[in-house]
Amino acid sequence: MKKNPFRFFKKISHYSFGEKYQLIKYAVGSILANGTPWRLVRVYNFINNLIGQGIEIRKIRGGIAFDYPVGPTQETFELKIQSSDAFVFEQILIDEEYKPVLSLFSSLSISPHVMIDAGANIGLTSRYFHVFYPEMKIIALEPNEETFRRLQQMIKLGKPGDIHLLKKGLWSAETLLGSDNSFKDGEDWSFRLTEAKEKESATFATTTVQAIIEHFQITEIDFLKIDIEGGEVELFRDHSKLDWLKKVKVIALEIHDHFQCRENIENILSKSFKIIKTGELTICVNRNLSES
């Protein structure tokens, strides 16, 4: 049976002229031969997967919008095409990377009241947990200016809640840092904070877990999510600044082995936490608070 060319053009109607051109090249030749950007191809496959699920895709400026089921509800999302948004969405909403944390809360009869989302990116993890715990206070941190604006928009698209957005990174001290985009694949989800290099402006503000506890008058942190692209090295470097760990029930941490910090971090956490590894996450359960 011959393929209907009009169906293909309908699929690519959400893209800009330049993106359509690249995708048409991909459709009529080998990806290796025509040099179509791998990111665009992956986003194309991502959108096709959504369409295959019967999800209606709406074109918006620079990206797409659609409704997607999360738990018992339909949630609205907007993703930027020229970004890592689709890859993050796959991890958080399709593959449900943090579902083991939900199962853990259920098995331990924990009804979380406070969540800190460190390395919030565009806010998909915060949105995910807000669906299941709409009354929970969520404090989401993202230091990158452009990503923070998209984080604000993503939270606005969800249902109202006790959600606080901080344009800061999580660190071991309140300071100003530089940035580095060379980590991993160089996409926007690879953005990380680091000491400013010579002649580089230190413009990205940081805060600490202790400062957040004091500012929001928190007695316990039910869930601390940490995905700060290597910043965990600095966060856990100074043992004298880790008293806040006593107040945390569950940590979901992505340890980036590129920085050779796993052994040190797990040694610190294993003193008070039971460690569970699932996928790319290291989930840590406070032996004392999880049983209270």
C-alpha cells in the first residue's frame, strides 16, 4: 500500500519552515547521508509517538502544546522544539522516572507536605508531584534565566498550588557562580553552575538547603529532589554544612559519575539513610523520619 504524502505533511505542520525542510530531507534519505540534526529527528519521533496515542498537538510560537494524562487528570504542557524539553518530558512523564518515589511514599504511609525541587529545569518534576499531592508546598530552584522563564510558564499551565519558584541554584553556600554548558551533550538540560573562570562574570545566584529551611520556616522536608548536573559534588563536600540532612525524609538524587563523587556522597548518606538505586536515581530514605 502506498504511503499518503499528505499524512506526512500534516505531521510536520507544527514546525517552522527551516525545521520542515530538515525533516523532509530526513524523510527522503538516510539520516547519516543528509545530516539532519539528531535532536530534531528525536523531537519528530517524540511528536509522532504522541500523535500515535491520539494526542492532539497544537503549534505555538517556537514549540508545541498538548494535553497529556498524569495520574487521574489531563494536564496541559508547552514544550520548546529547539531544546531538550522533549527528552525531559519522556523521562518524567512518559517513563515516569519518579514513580518509585510515589510508591515509596505509599508503602511508608508518608503524606508529603514539603518538596524541594533542586534543578527544576522547566518544572516537569514539580508538575508531576503536584498532580498527586496538590496540597504540598513545592519550592523549585532553577538558576538559568531563560529556563526559569519557561519554568514560570510551565507552572502557570498547571493547577494553582503552594508553589514557590527561586531563580537560584542549590549549592553549599549563598554566592554567585559562573556556568558551563559543555557537560553531557551540550543541550540546555546540561546547564550547570561552576566557579567563574577568569574574565567570566559570576552572575548566577545560589542558595543552601539551610537557607531555604529558615526562609520558609520548614520543620521537615518530606522530599528533596536533586538533579544539579554535578553540583552535588560541592553540595556534599563540607560535612559541617550537612546538618539539614536530619530534616529530610526522602532524597531522590541523580549522581553524575563523570565527577567521580558517588563513593563520597553514598558514604555520607548511608550513615542515616537507606539507599535504593533505580535507573539513574539514587533514592535515600531517612531511617528515623520515614518511620515517624
